[in-house]
Amino acid sequence: MPDTVNRQILLVEKPAGKLGREHFKLVEGRMPEPKDGEALLHVRYISLDAANRAWMHGATYRSAVEANTVMAGGGIAEVVSSKAPGLKPGDIVFGDTGWQDYAAVPAKHLSKMPRLEPMTHLLSVYGIAGLTAYFGLLDVGKPRTGETVVVSAAAGSVGSIVGQIAKIKGCRVVGIAGGKDKCHWLTSELGFDTAVDYKDGATFKALRAAAPKGIDVYFDNVGGDILEACIAQMNLNGRIACCGAISQYDGVPSAHGPRGVPGLIVVKRLTMQGFIVMDYMDRRDAALADLQSWVASGKLKVQEDVINGIENTPQALIGLLAGENRGKRMVKV
């Protein structure tokens, strides 16, 4: 394929229900020309996140993805050419590249990344997933030694790191995941104390058995019924870090939420806080130093799920929303 060809995945239609392969189309365009202040990027790895689906519903912390446009998404890319100070060919950056081979992106919207191997770690443990886990747990959840920490979507990119950091901090950790295999993986490989299989259909009862002394910190990635079950079992002065609501992203948006929340928050003096990792980027270097030391010492294990081929990106996202992945899912372009 000539370098001048730019393969792109378009979102051709916003889904009214479940996301399907029919909502995307692979097209070929020309490689873009960078304008002043921009860099031309060759995308190497595309990050797949549940938030990709949320962007189709409407504006969140970023603008909505519109029909017949390149599907939005973060990526690790190499600078091909630059018309911006501070960036030169060969530099590695992270930014909203979209699902395509090449992108011209304003330098002010790019984060320069270190050259390290494997490069995939820049999207997982040293990227948005690792930083989200780090700041969401430590700054919002504020766990203390001996406390019980529960994390949902615990086998996913963020949840799997949250649980391990909580163990490093001396907490008892309960993971909530879908399926016996994932639950076994959490306890046998990642060091979680126990795990709850929400697919068994008795989440409240299983959670009560897994956390008999109640929950001090709940890291929420899913919302819905699981959030409701956890709130009911929070201890006095418990903290809830709201990271995502994947249970409500794919399909027709539902108004269902936790019932009885206001009374429980007051009686138990709970703190329930949403957060966006971008708010903490001024402290990224300090967080990365901790994450790198934990990985080097073997205290933090990195699990990645790499799919090959940009043409497989739509199906890879659909699979992520269905819970196929363990750890960080990404596409090697």
C-alpha cells in the first residue's frame, strides 16, 4: 500500500440500539497535509475504550462523534513531519488520532511520550488506563491499609490495575467480573483476594459474602444494578469513585440508576465523586514513576489484548463492549 493512501474507519450511522459492524465502513483517502501548528502522524496503536460508545450518544467530556466522520479514538503515533515547534519526525505521541492510518493533529492536543518497549504499554499501564486507575483510586477513593476495596469491570483495562494498586496499598480487594474464568484469573494471577461473577445473577448476595465487613471504597466502572448493590453495602464514610457506566453505553440509553441513593449517602456519610483523568495530568510524571517502579518490581502485572489490523477495529470495540477482553484492548494498525 502506498504511503499516500490513508485507510479510515467511518461511523456511517449512529446506532439506535446495540453497536454493530454495519455502523462502520472502511474507506481509503489521501494522506493529510499538516497545517501550521500541526504534526502529521502515522498511527501505530489505536486505543479501544468503552467511552468510544458513549461518544456516539452525545457530547461528554469531548464532542460527540457524528455520522459519516472518522471514528474518534486515542492512539499512539509516530511523527512523520511537523509544522509545530517541539515535535520532530520520529517522536512518539499520544492524541485523538481517530481510527485511521494517518492524522494531522494540532501539536497542542498531543502528549509527547517516551520511547520504550513494548510500545503498547504507552496505551495500557503507562497510558490513560493506568493513570485513570492510579488517580481514581488514590485521589478519589483514598484507600487506607486494611480497608475493603471493590472494583467492577475488574478484568478490564482500568479495573485490573485498580485492584492491583489497592493490594499494593495494603487493602483487601474484591473484583466484580463476568464469568468464572475471569474471576479465577483475578485471584490466581493478579492477586485479588476474591472475585464475584455478576453473570451468576445473585450479585448482592455474592458481594455480601465476599465483603462481610462491608465496602470502604468502591471503584465504579459500570453503573446500574452493580452500583446499586455496592452502595447498599458501603461502610460509614465510604468513598465511591465514579469512572464509567459501561452497563448503560451500548443499546438504548436507560434512565435506570441506583435506587435509594440520597438516603444512603446521608445516613452513611458517603462521598460519591466522578472524575476525568485529564484533570490530573499536571501530576502525570509522579504517577508514572510509581507505576514504572511497581511494574519493574513485579508488584503490578500488565495484561494487554492486542488485535491486529485496522479493518478489525469495529469488531474489536463490539467485542470489548461484550466483555471479551482481559486487560487493555487495542488495535495494532
